[in-house]
Amino acid sequence: MNDPYLNDLKNEFRKYSSELKILKKNLLKSNSSEEQSKIIKK
């Protein structure tokens, strides 16, 4: 089954989850809550 729409969704989801992982890493690195809120607002 090869549905272009589904493939698109999958790719979007992969991109989104990898961005989330990066965000989490950045949040873990920054200890101060100010830095964390700056990152979250981006």
C-alpha cells in the first residue's frame, strides 16, 4: 500500500519527532528556567 498522503504524513511526523528530540536535549542542557522558556517560545 503506497499512499502519497500517508507517506507525507509519515515524513512530517518524523521531522516533528526529531525536532522534539533536539528540543529536549537543549532543554536538558540548559539548567536555568529562563533559558528553557526562551527555547520553548521559539
